[in-house]
Amino acid sequence: MIAVRKARIADAVAIAAVHVAAWRNTYPGILPDTYLANLSVSRQAIYYDQAIRGGTGVVVAIASGADVVPGTSARIVGFATAAKARQRELGGRPLGDGEVETLYVLDDWRERGVGRRLLRAAANHLANVGCRSVYLWVLRDNPSRWFYERLGGRAAAEATIQFAGRDVAQTAFVWDPILPLLLPLTPGTS
């Protein structure tokens, strides 16, 4: 069984572990190998602890029951963070009122609807704080960018950021209005 709920402070280390694992599995060849090798669960845990305490919308996906190895306990297999937009426009083009800052799912849990449920929970948080539109940035070479396209995200802007000494292209996907992300899941959607 997969359950999605608001993160608790005690979840920070498990969230950080998902973050590090997801980056190491997704970004080889996109981000420098030395950067990926030096990612630290403890440093990321501090960041997520502060985000949870600071009121950022942090939601987690927890696998339990038949979805985990017999004899093991429930565990966090994905998470998302969302807040009011840090940047509402780029080059005069609107992005959105709210921003999904992160969304990561462990490789073994992809293609099971976990990402879609996390994105919906993040969008619900944003709607509850008054956001009527939402965006997120995806590294252009991220192999999972199709996920956002399939869920109706519209590529609205491109930007290049400096990351670990390397120029990295990213794309902003926008949902305006936010409504499609709030609709109930239908069978067969991920």
C-alpha cells in the first residue's frame, strides 16, 4: 500500500536519503560525477528539517504492507516540496503563483502512480495557500521530463543555471490554471 501524507520532522533523514538516491540514479552524465558522489544524506536532512519546520509544503509517499519486503517496516519512497513561487516570471513571461520545488521517487517505485500522487498533493498544498497556477523546473536532459508533459505541463520557459561549475539547461513546466493537477486520479494514470 502506498500512502501520501504531510511530512513530519522525523521524516527528514528518510527524505534526504530519497533525494540523494534519486539524484545519483537520474543525473549521471548530466551533473558532474564528483558532485553526485559527494551528496550527503546528513546535509540534505538538515535542509529538509528546516523546510518542514519552516512551513514549506513537504509531502511523502510511504510504502507499507504488501508493497514492502516481508519483515521490513513502512518506508518513504518519494517526496515533493512546494511553496509560493520564488520567481513568478522569467523574461516577462509568467510562470505561476506556486512552485513545486522538488519531486523525487526511488527508481523501484516509478511507474506506480507515486509521482502523480505526490504532484497532486503538492498542488493541493499550493491551492490551499492561494495559488491558482503552478510551475516547476526540470533539467532539460532529465529522462523523466515526459512525466510532466504527460500530466499536462506546458513547457513555458528555458533557462541555464550554473550547477557545480557546469552550465545546465532547464525547462519550466506550467499548469495554468492549477485545476488539472487537483482532479482525482483516474485508473491507469501515473
